[in-house]
Amino acid sequence: MSEVAYLVIREGANWTDVFRLVPGQVITIGRAPTNQIIIKDERCSRSHAEVFVSEGRWVIRDLESRNGTIVGNKLIKGDHPLESGDIIRIGRSQLVFVRRLSDAFPETGTVPGREPVVQEAGGQSANVSDSDVEVLGEYEPTTITHRRNRARLLESEEREDAVLAEAGKAAAKLCRLAFELGKATTAVRMAELALEGLFEMTAVDGGAVLLVPRDFSGVATGSDLRVVASKTTSRWPYHRVSNFLASTVLREGEAVLARNVLDDSAIGSRDSRGEIHATSVICAPIRQGKRAVGVIHLYSTDPNRGPTPEDLEFTLAVADTLAVALTNLNRQEELAENLTQVKTENVQLRERLGVQSELVGRSEAIRKINEEIARAAATKATVLIRGESGVGKELVARAVHFSSSRRAGPFVCINCAALSEELLASELFGHEKGAFTGAFERKIGKFELAHQGTLMLDEIGEMSPGIQAKLLRVLEGHAFERVGGSQPIKVDVRVIAATNRDLEQEVAQGRFRRDLFFRLRVLEIVVPPLRKRIEDIPELAYYFLAKFREETGRKIKGFTKQAMERLTSYRWPGNVRELKNVVERAVVLCKGEYIDVDDLLLSTLPTTGDTAEALLQDRGYRPCSLEELERAHILATLRHTNWNKSRSAHILGIERSTLERKIRRYGIDELARKNPE
């Protein structure tokens, strides 16, 4: 390795500045204040040239300056070896390269004028004589000795074979690291791989990768960084980079190498007990475009072994490579989230296309439901829709949504009875990647998907008590967290719940939370079963006939009189859903132009409301008044529900107060005592 040399700036016979060149350091020359040797000359570029050791010789390299660099009388391009006594001309300035200070003035062999000021690359200076030159370097003051904006290892410019040979090992390691980062699936794993490569190639024994949170917005400072991964091979645990140094690197976007930081709290060389850790520090920005999203922090605790400018170059190259890998990872996660959302939206659109937004029917019950839908749509209140299975509760919920001011937002529906408690929590609130076995990616929950829209919770009565408690908090305006996450999320969602259960009975038996019941039942819409609106059956039957006739291409004209009478006399335990399926089967199997009784496949299942009337039909006709029939029907309904008056009133389609009035009127309590069965 070449010995110590000097760059002397002189004017005539007077000394101006002397810069000591130390093997292993790269000295930059230019007009910018970030250079080690600053030349305030308009003809000098901001980054004009640099001096370094290559294959045992001192070399000067022109950094594609605007006005060029002259050595002797030759305008150099690229690298040029220096000989003692060479005069370097940059703009109007002259620098003399010498191995001894006396060589700068060969005419006299002495140093005329004032004593030379030997200046280190960072700007520290001391008055010395020739006899003192050999003892320089026993103590070097704390200073940022190198700064880098771009990593030369990642540049494609032509270089001499010697320089390529030196960079070969680093470039090979960088290439392998890039492949490994490309295969990593998490930011933590990427950070660990980067640290492994840095510890292998640089003279450090402590370090970490620190990043700002993914959803962070604004200008980041050192206090905003979080440690993603850290590593140390010394006897001390990792010591976090100081906020001052990290903020400086984030703000300026340049990598920094600082040496001899034995007592510099701004660099972060001490722990909370004042115990010294670092003697040399590297801090490099992780940049995505013009924005720094984190830093790589490395340091050495060995005063005899510390990072070099080449280590700074390699660290900056790793930081830029890591930034690319993190950008790709973020894009993959965003694409996965967007794909999930698009799939959900596609399903919703297909559902919207397949379901009409208007209820079919002209009965008084349908007219009343339409009025209730209009009143509910004008508010933001929670709606509870009740009715037997198959009556069209989801259709009512859609009508409320598309009639409201939220019609431009999403309509999201989830069946609470189809999922376990864990899966339902994941579906409603989402989960983070790795939250549980099988959670290979982040999932956006139904609440987030329904933001500024409507969320329908079908079969709310089947929800477990644990999920009921979480749902109640969200309905009361509190933020929620994804499963496995810690970040609070607030959404603007209108909730519509639907059930075919008797929620009052569920509350009484402790299976449904009382406070949640009242929170859901701000507005209530009761959808009557199809058997209670017989006048809608013909219209619905012809509606479904037209629908399936168009799908199948069958030339069916309608229903026979006997078939329609059978449809209107049937009690429809499956309600509108069953009617739709019956008509679809009849369209497919019908052999004539009209659907006949033989084409109808009707079940023998009892309906939810089958009580005294069904029993009377089974026993045959017996002449009786309407009052006697009503008394028998109410009594049978009460016995069916174990004398639950609320549920009985719901089945009968009357208010509970009306039911109690009829019980007193008909003396049903006394009748029950006389005839218990």
C-alpha cells in the first residue's frame, strides 16, 4: 500500500492549504460543501474529481467535470496516476501532489512564508513542521469523513481493470444478495438478509435496518423509524442510531461515514449508562425515488478495526438494492389487496345484476314494506329486518341501501351462520399476514370493504357472544383492529341486520346480548311470509316464469287454472325462495305450452306458523264460527311456543298487546286449565 502523501494548494511562493492523504480514504474535490477539499471557483464542478489509492499508487479521477482536470499539461479523462511533484489544475486553482512537504518547493528545499497547515479531509487543521509530519495520525478528531449520494457499485460506467478487480468481490456479493432479497416474502426477512451481507463484507460488529411505517405520511425523522431487524457480534446489544444522525441522513438523502466517534452523543456512540459502544459509524438512506423510507445503521466498537470508504460504498449499494426489493414487496401486497377487493366487488356487481332492486307484488303488505323502506332510507339509523327464511330480507336490505344517500357506496352482505367464530371475526374485521395458520396475506374485512356504504349481517341471531361484543363496540363508533393487528381502524358504515329467529326469546335465554338487540333494533322492518300475502303469488309466479323462460328459451305461455289454484292454496314453508325454485323446475320439465299441476313439485313440510289451522285441516272440516276458530288457533300457537307471548304474537302477525287482549277476551288461560292438552 502506498504511503501517506499530500495535496498542497499554493499561490506563488506562499502556502495556502495542505491536505494530508491517507491510504484507504477517498478524497473528493469540488465546489459543493460536501467535498473534503472545497474549491470556491465557478469553473470547478460541484463534484469535480477524487483522489484515492489503486494498486499501491495514488490516482486522481475526473468525475466528468464540466471544464475538466489538468495534470501537468495534459487534460485527463477517467483515472490518472500521480507522481510526486505533479501539478493539478482545476479552474484557477493549483494543487501540488507530493510525498513529502519539502517536495512542494524543490527550488529552495524549504517552506517559505508561514508554517504549513496540514488539514484532514474533514476540515480539521494543525500547525506542523517537516519533522512533525511523521507523527500525524496518532489522533484523529471526530468527523464525518465521507459522504455518498450514489453507489458507484451500481453504476454502469466504464472502469479500468484494476478498479473492477477490487469491486469484483463486492459486486458478486451484491448480485447474490439481490437474488436472495427477490425471493424474500417479508420486510423482516429482507432486512435480515441485508444485515448478513453487510456483516460479511464490511468491518462492523453492530447494526440494524430501520424503516418508517408503511402507511406513514409526511416528512420522516429519526424518531419515526422502527427497528425491523438488528444484529451484533460484539459483547454489547445493538445500540439504536441517534435521532440527530438518522434525521440528517433522511433529510439530505446521503450516506455518511463518521470515524472516531468515541464521545459524540449526536452520532449515538453511548448507551443510556454512558458506556461507549461505537468508534465508527455508517448511516445510509433507503430511498424509494426521492423519498427516504428508512436507514441502514452500522457501527464498529473496535478502535483498531472500522469501516472504510469502500464499506460505505457497499452499504449504500445494499441500501439501494434493499429499497428496490421493499418497493416490489409493497407493490405485491398492494396488488394482492386490490385483487381481493376487486374480486369482492365483482361478486357484488354480479349479485346486483342478478337481483332486482324493486319488490314484486301489489299486496297491502308489500305497500307497507315499501313505505318502511323509504322511511329507513332517509336516515342513517341501524335497521333490523325480521322474517322467515326465504321471504326476501336481503332484497329489502338492498332496497334500503339503493334508496339511501349511500347508493354510490358498496353494499356488502355476510351470512353470520355460515362461519365459525374465528372465521367470522376474520371476515368482518380482516386479518394481518401471519395472524394465524393459513393467513398468507393481509385480508381486508367486510367493514373496511363497506366503508361509506352498507353492511348487511344476515342471520344475526346465529352470531356468537364474543363477536357480538366486538360488533357492539363498532356500532357505538369505536375503532377496531384486524385480527393479529394493532393499528386502530375507523370506518363509516351503515349496518342492516336480518334474522329469522325470535331475538326477544334469544335475549331471555341469554344467547343474545340485550344491549346489542336494542342497538340493532333502532328501526325494524317485518317481512310477512308468502302465505300471508296470497295475492302476490300469481304476480311472483309469472315474474319467475318470464325470467326462466328467457334463460332457457322455452316457449311456455303460462300456468293452467288448476296449477295456479294449487300455487295459491299451498302454504309455502320456503316462501319466495321455494316459489322461485318450483317455477324453475316446472319450466325445465314442462312438456306442454302451459305449466300444469303435475309439473309442480311441492313439499309436505309444515310452515313455521302451522298451528291450529293445520290441525283442523288434518281432522277434516267442522262447522264453527270465526271466533271459535281464532280462539283455537291462538291457543294452539301459545302451546306451540310454550306460552311465549312475544313469539306467539310474532307468528300470529299481531302486537303483543293485541294478543293479551284476545287472551282475556276468549278466556284462554281458564280454557287451558280446564283442557291442558
